[in-house]
Amino acid sequence: MSASQLSVLFFLQMAIILATCRLVGWVGRKYLGQPQVVGEMIAGVILGPSLFGLLAPEIQQMVFPQESRTLLYVGAQFGVGLYMFLVGLGFQGSHFKANATSAAAVSIAGMSAPFVFAILVAPWLLSVPGLFSPDATLYQATLFMGAAIAITAFPMLARIIHERGLSQSPLGTLSLSAGAIDDATAWCLLAVVLASFGMGSGLAITAIGGGVLFAGVVIFVLPRLLAPLGRMAEQQVRDHQAISPTLLSIVLMLFMLATFTTDAIGLHAVFGGFLLGTVMPRGALVKELRRQLEPVAVVLLLPIFFTYSGLNTQLSVVNNMEMLLIAAVVLSGSVLAKFGACWAAARVCGQDNRTALGVGALMNARGLMELIIINIGLQAGFIGPALFSILVVMAIVTTLMTSPLFEAVYGRRARAEGELGSLEALKGQISS
């Protein structure tokens, strides 16, 4: 397929992606009480081989041929990275400092319990032909399952928190902080698995060491270097009511370099975007960046991320009793380990029961960060299509249950006490 043909096809794909995401998101909000982000995740799966490809395989392949996946992949990484940069802009460092101990405790508990569960089920899963590569060891299988179960849907968690108006609340900051630690650790463990599976020990060393170095530079060095940008933005807003295109391009260049760095060292682009956002000078610069970039990131780019992951999802493989039993055990164990451990850790750290339950509900979502990890495992030949599909089911179910579970344990009482505003205001936030 030529470049001009790919260009023409891309515009058609984007029209279909945007229409499907808006439609499914609207149905989810109106009839299921799900936030827009969950509808977009389901829309991605609908556009893939699990539904569109099942009902009309020739048309699906014509609209989303394999040759176009590279272009969609780039758009997906750009979209989710830019969105996490915007999430970082709204991150409250004061809340993180106040909740640092709680965030670490929740994260450690949210990693430890899934790994205990992984230790218990890995021998069984390894004995079932086709789930793991024949060359996979028990140690590698345990690490992979632990990372896959422990990971949190960081971008999705962030968007749910944003849509619920909780970005600056202690609960939102605690959940985001713990989720960020969880996912960074999971990516490092995945790097160890891939390195031990034959991709070279340098991968794990680069991912872990490079990630620590990058975080240190961003947190301790960049704030002072970025301060002049904040002063420039304040002056420009006073004079012209908006930041200049030059200043906007400088910020975007820094964003590109940050996401390039974390992607290059073996972590994910979302961490570079998020960390950079957390240290941008607060005030006029942040306000203008969010005003100018948020509509493009949320409405146009992020749906590409969901669609690309959905194109790699095939649910028809889970089609016999043994696979259904494994899926049920993995799903129930994953929920109990993640939700229960995070709730218990938040309670031990002094959070009230409602807040602790809210944290557990949010941390339980796996979403598309899970899909990214298992896609990497599938592409590396470490896991087979059957285990991939089982983990997709777990990711979808835990994400679907997040919004109603959070509403049941936290949202209703919070609104009654005035913490989330009126029901009408909440619906307006979710619809935006």
C-alpha cells in the first residue's frame, strides 16, 4: 500500500473511530452509567476482530489493514502520552507529599497481593499447553502474571478521576500516585521477564536505571530550568490573553523529548509525559496549556489509542470449559488481590473506610495498560493467544466494574456531603 493510499485510508479510519467512540460512549453514559473513557475502550474492541472482524471480516480488513497499524500505533502513543502530560499538569504536588506514605503503602500492597496470587496460579497455568511458551520457566511465568495482575489502568484511572472532578482531591492524588508507582514497577518487571527470556540483560538495566535517572532529573533539576517559561506565560497572558505559539511549541518540544526518553529506555511514553506535566510551572502556563491542548488530546487523539489496542484483541479463543475456568479464576483472584489489598493498605494508613474503598475501586481497573503489557508478551512469543485473551477479559471486566463500584462505595455519599457537587454537575463533567 502506497503512502498516498495510507493517507486516504487514515482519514476514513479516523472518521469511523471518532464516530464509534462517541456513539458507544454516549450509550455507556446514558444507559449503563459508565464514563466516556470506558465506552471508548469498548469501542476499540468493537472495531477489532472480536466483533467487527467477526461479523464482517472482509470489510474490517479493508478498513483496518495490517499495513495501517504502524500509523495508528504512532497516533496512539502520541495521544496517550499527551493526555498523561495534561494529567500531570493537574497533579497536586502538595497532596502527593501529604500522601506519600499512603501512596507507597497502597502501591506496595497493590503489587504484593497480586504476586502472591501469581505464585499460586503460575504452576497451574504453566502446565496447560498453549498458555505460555514452551521455553518459559516458572520464575518467568510468575513474574509476568504478577506484573499483569498488579498493573493499574493509569491513563484510564486518570481520566475517570478527571471526569469525576477529583483531580485535585486527596483521593484522586493518592490513587494517581499509587497507580503511577504500580505501573512503573510493573514495566520494570516486564523488562526483567523479557531480558531473562532472551532479549538481553541490558533491557532491564536500561529500563530500571534509566527510569530512576530520568525521574530524578525531571523532579529535581527541571523545575528551576522551566521557571522562566512560567514567567513568560504570565507576562504574555497579561498582555495578549494567551501564550504565544513560540512558547507553546517549546513546551511541546519538551514533551516530545520526555516521551521519547521514557519510550527509548524501555518504559512507556505515558510516564515521560506525566512526569513532565507534574513539574511544569503552575499558573497561567498550565491553564493555557490545558485550554489549548485538552480538546485535541481527549477528543481526537486518545480514541486512536483505544482502537489500536482493540485491533489486537481476539476474544473468540476462550471457547471451552477449561479456558472458561482459568478465566474465572484469574478474574476473581485479580479482583480480590488488587481491590482488597489496596483497600486494606489505605485503611492501615489512616484513610476512612469510604475513601479506602474508593481507592480500591479505582486501583482495581486494568484497562489498556494491561492490554499493552500482554500485547508485548504476545509479540515476544512469551504467552499464547489463549492466555492473552483471558487477560483481555480480565482487563475489560475490571475496568467495566470500576465506575459502578466506585459510585456505590464513594460517589453517592460524596455527592450527598457536597464533595462532588450536584448530580447535574457530575453528569456535565462526564459528558464533556
